[in-house]
Amino acid sequence: MVRFTVLASGSKGNATVVSGGRSRILVDAGLSCRELFRRMKLVGEEPETLDAIVITHEHSDHVAGLAVTARRLGIPVYFTEGTHRAWMRWLTPRRQMTYAQWMEQCRKQAAERQAETETAECDAVCEQEEGEEGLEPAAEELAATSEPEAADDPDRVPSRKEEPTWLPSVEYFQAGKPFEIGDIAISPFTIPHDAADPVGFVFHAAGVRMALATDLGYIPPNVKAQLKGVDLLLLESNHDLEMLRDGPYPWSVKQRVLSRVGHLSNEAAADFLENGYDGQAAYVILAHLSESNNLPELARVTAERALKGYACLLANRLLLAQQNEPLASIYF
Ligand SMILES: [Zn+2]
Ligand SMILES: [Zn+2]
């Protein structure tokens, strides 16, 4: 059975669960661990059955709950090397690291992981991390707690306990190079976005192909090619151009969103659906809708108009992913 569940989508947090055969992966962890688990249980997914977490890029709306969730479940995290490095920098912004120091830190963390055989110790760390104030200490706090000693000796690599970037296991993938996690084949592809090495994915399980493409300034030819022949298409429909132009964001932020490495507008998504898309998907999910510069109905109507040519009872069912609650699971 193949199952696709969007737990959350938008600038306040993104997460999706993809299940195929005996495998189950979490794509992005942009909510707190607690909220991720709550939403998974709401839709009938057991967090403990997740096999891995796969990350699109290091922006906080995609990684906010990453470390705690991965540690809690003791599962590997798949990144590109560039995204992993950017994520580590984001969590420890005041620690300047040369590339050699960073490699050394990765090596030490890997060695520690290898030595990590006591599950009892792991459980203790998880409980400690949950704390009383919730599961997600702010990045600044994390940085502050690891800073004072690190400042004494810049070459010192922090131990696991004080290291906010510690993960149970890290695996690297590269855009353009497909890999597998259990029964799910994954094709990562480069997307144009202002992050270190951002990607979208096509997941392939039991003959079903599911594409996920959000956080992209426009749809270049390599992305168009990836979105062909999919059974499920999750596509960004971030903002209405007019609402963004007239909206509350400062001009610099508007420019960023509108840029070639920003976010996809309703109009750009519709242009793709009308002119670049092959009409093959059973489900089209509009995602990463802005709460300030979009309205669900505007996004829906714009996409519906574009999909008119493919009108068919069985195909192109149009759904909207939401920020505040999971979208009902899609089964194949
Ligand atoms: Zn995002
Ligand atoms: Zn982003």
C-alpha cells in the first residue's frame, strides 16, 4: 500500500509522511517533535514506525523539529551535504568553523554514533531534551549553551550532550542521483530557491510516483521533466501576485519572494499546470500557501481554471494542503 499524508504545509512548518511497502519516511520536520507526533497520530500514523527523515532544505519551516525528532526516534536523517552544513551553521551561528573543522566535527559525531550502543543512554538523552518547557529550545538558546566553552578553544569539538546538531545517523544524497530507503525509491532534483542546496523529490513505491516541489522561485526545465508521469503532484502555490504586491511585507521581502529563488505564485503554478504539465496525476495538491499573501479560494480557482483542459472525473483531483491541520491521507 502506498500512502501520502501532508501533516503541515506553509511558512510556519512543513512535513509530509510517505509510506510504501514496509517503509515510511518523514519528508521535512518543520514542526516541533510534539506537534509532528500529535498530527501523525491524528491521521493514524505511528511515529515509531518511521524509518528515516529526508530534508529538502535548511529553512526553519522545514527543519524546526528535526534534531529532537530524529533523536527521539533514533532514525537517520538524509540531507545533501550542503544542506547539512547549512543546518549545522544555523544551529550554531556564532561558532565560526573552517571546512576542516567542520569535517572533523562530522567525523567525531560519526565516531560517537558508532560507539553508541547503549539504548538506555539514548533514552536518557531524549528525556532530557524534552524537558519541561517543551521539545524545541530556540536556536539562540542552543547556540548560547554550547558557546562559552567552545569560545575558550576554537578547535575543541563539543561533546554530544552539548551539541545541538548531533543526530543519530546522517546520510548524504545528491540532487540528480536516485537512492532508496527500504521500499521507497527517491529521486532528488535541484530547485531554484535561496538555500544552500535545495531539492524537490519524486518518490516511487509499488508502481506509484509522487512528486513534491515547494519553495521554488520558478519551474526550470529540469523540474518540469521531473514532474512528468507522476500519480500525485504536490506543487507550491505560495502567493497571489496582486496580494503580495499590495500586502504587508516590507519591499525587500516582497522582492525576495518574487525573485527567481523565492516562491512560486498562484499564477506561475497555474501557468505550469496549463502549459507544462502532462495532466497525468490523479491528485494535484497545492501547497506552501502564504497566510498573508494568498487565500485558499484564490489558489484553488486559479489552478482549477488552468486544469480545465484535463477535466476528468478520475484524474487531477485538486486538494489544498493546510498549515494548521493535516490533509486526509491519500491512498493508492
Ligand atoms: Zn518553506
Ligand atoms: Zn525555503
